[in-house]
Amino acid sequence: MRGMSLDSQPHPADRTIYAATLKPHRSLGPRGFRAVMIGAGLVSAFCSLPFFVMGAWPVVGFFGLDVLLLYLFFRWSYHTARAREEIALSALELSVRKISPKGDASHYRFNPAWVRLHREEDEEFGLQRLAVKERARLVDIGGFLAPVERAGFAREFAAALNEAKNGPRFD
């Protein structure tokens, strides 16, 4: 039975060499979001008060609309932050699973022996695109990472991919 040896250890070829979950970064947490929204609401109320007193009450609605739009854009940003990419690499298989913010998943599998990393770099802005390439198939990875983070991930992943191409280690 492949995959398990007599002492119930996984077969070296099935050992995970590299695993990563990539998620979009959002610097503002729930407490910060609440503080920004309260601050924006207070500033809006303070600035709209003179217009209300002068009888130009429709201006108050436009100030409120600004706060509503700010809230909606933050909620949209947090929704898109639910996207992620799960990457698992063994000597036999590279698995890339992309999960959209809605929860829809796309799964791609590759033979690590045939995989190459496709990079598009800009002198000024750094690594702009990173993709896994096998023959004619090209799958982008880490698209939502900043160029510096993408470059760091590319270095780690390239080293793990080279280890996978060398084959399993039998100790």
C-alpha cells in the first residue's frame, strides 16, 4: 500500500515540501474601522450642523452620503479580503487552490518536474506578476500581494520547487 510504510509513516514522495496560504493584506482591523467610521460620522455631523442651522438641510444629507459611501467601500474591501490562495507542494504534485471572496474554488494541479515560475519584473516597481507555468498552462499566484511580498514568496517557493524537482529524500 503506497503512502504508508510498516511503521505508519507517510511515504517520502507524499511528504509536503512547501505549503502556504496567501491572503490579501488589510491594515485596518475591526477596532480601527469602528474608530474611522465614528470619526467620519462626527466630522460630518460637526461640519453639517451650520448648514442645518442656516436652513440648508439638504446639505446634511450629502454629508451623510459621504459617510455611507465610506462605509460601503470599507465593507467591499473587507469582503474582497476573504479571497485566498492555498499552495501545497510535494515531490509528486503541486496543488494551487484559489478561493474567491464568495467562496468559489478553482483547483489546479501540476507535476513539479515540469513546472517553471513565470516572472514579469519592472525595474522601478519590482516583481509585477508571478505565475506557475506548465507547458501552455499559466496560473497566476500572489496577484494581490505587494511587489516586495511577491518577490519574497517567489524566492521561498522557487527554492521549494527546486527541492521537489530533486525528488523525495529517503532517510
